[in-house]
Amino acid sequence: SAVISQKPSRDICQRGTSLTIQCQVDSQVTMMFWYRQQPGQSLTLIATANQGSEATYESGFVIDKFPISRPNLTFSTLTVSNMSPEDSSIYLCSVNPGGADTQYFGPGTRLTVL
Amino acid sequence: KQEVTQIPAALSVPEGENLVLNCSFTDSAIYNLQWFRQDPGKGLTSLLLIQSSQREQTSGRLNASLDKSSGRSTLYIAASQPGDSATYLCAVRFTGNQFYFGTGTSLTVIP
């Protein structure tokens, strides 16, 4: 299993600003996943972050808007840049330790953009 | 394009009832399927994982089945309790490491 923490748990931001979300895992993992859950919607994968290489972004998501860092095997950050109200969502970090089939999720960061 | 659909979108039942949540997917070539629970303001909690070679998994009052040929999975909850109230999400892994999520079923169990 894995225990995942995220910071901040929630934030309210102004349009045009940026927010960096942190994800910390209690064990070393190869891949970390960032998801977005828009209001009333299900989860959508933003990108996969591997330590030591560039993140892989899904269709519709770009690095300039969602830059990701992965400095080591237990930590990652996701930045939401130049925010607009459409970015208001829950952002979740996820891992599958040891390549296990079970996916574990952090508690999420609830972002509101005014 | 892989798609995952869940019905119903919302369900309200009296305490003690047995209930079934449905999940359908467009591609039968799946790797595994996972059922999650999401409580308001919280992350996702894994309930059951079914590998493509399995037909069902059980944990306590929960039973999940998988029928790849028809592209369907069901989550059966026995003797529902108010504490079961949450949103239930179905996630399918086709290839690679990406999970495709359904839109969820919001369950309310009335005391």
C-alpha cells in the first residue's frame, strides 16, 4: 500500500495567478500520476511523472499550463499556471507502488479560481 | 476511444437493502478494473480490484463481478448501511498505466 499526502488541501486563487500542488508518498515509486476532477465530472489523467525524465502529458494537457516536477522517488509537484475559473477542480495525485495493479490516491487539492 | 460509463448516476435506498451499481466499458481488452469509493472532500479509497482473468472479487459486504465479453462490471453491496453513502467510481485499465474512470454513482443510504 501507499500513504499519500497533498498540500494544500484547498485554496482559493485569483485569475491569472499560479498554484503549485505538492504530493508526498511514504515509499519510493517509479511513476506518479496527476488527475483532475472537474465539478460533477469524473477523473481525467493530466500527466504521468517519472523521476529523472520529462512528464508525459495526455491529450488536451500541455506542459506550459501544467508544469510538473519530479525531483525524487517520493515527491512531485503540479503547477496550475495562469489560472482561469475553468481550472477550478480537485487535483489528485496517484501511485501504484512497485508497479502494483492497485492504484492509490492522495486526498486531493480542491482549487477554486475566482 | 476507451469509455467507461456508470449507471445510475445517483441512487437512494433505505438502510438494509441490497443494491447493484453498474459499470460498462467499450473495449473488452482490459488489463484490470478497480472500484473506488470517494467521500466528499476526500480522495479515493480502493475497494476491489479485479484482474482481467478473474470473474469476481469479494470483500466483506462487497462483491464485484467482471464480464469482459459484454464489457460490464457490477458492484454488489449487501445489507447497505448509512456509512456506505458515498460516490462509487469504476476505473478500467486497458493498456499501459492509465486508468479510465466512469462518472460515478452517488449513493445515499437512508437510515
